[in-house]
Amino acid sequence: MPKEVDVSKIYGKIKIVNSFPDFKVKVVSSFPDLKVKVVDSFPNSAGKWKIVEAFPDYKIQIVNSFPDFTIKYVDSFPGPGNK
């Protein structure tokens, strides 16, 4: 049973990694758990991710199967999806 992730808390500085992630994430085109907007500044609310190389708040691994949660990249209205 996968652990329940409160996706509304997943925001801030994000590092994409290949191993030892905090969360495994699958990118989907519909019905995501979290809608993600990649921003350059103020990643201070749900779904706003600033991609960084150092000092991340969370480390994310992109996977095709068995994700902790799913995301969809959006240009507006980031935040928890509408499952």
C-alpha cells in the first residue's frame, strides 16, 4: 500500500534525481494528483516548483510505474489536482 502523500505540501525548490528521491512521481496528461507550474521565483504555494541543482526542499524522481503521486505540468492554476 503506497503511503498517502499530502501533495499540497510539495512545493519549493525541487531537484530531479535518479536515485534516493523523497518522492517518486509520474507525469500524466489527465487527472493528476498535483498540477505543477515551474517558476523562477516565489515557489511558495502548492504546485509551484523551482527546479534547482543544490539545496532542494524535495528530491523528485520521475518514474513510469509505482509513483508516490502523479503530476501534470501546467501554465496556470497550480495546486492539488481534481481526482
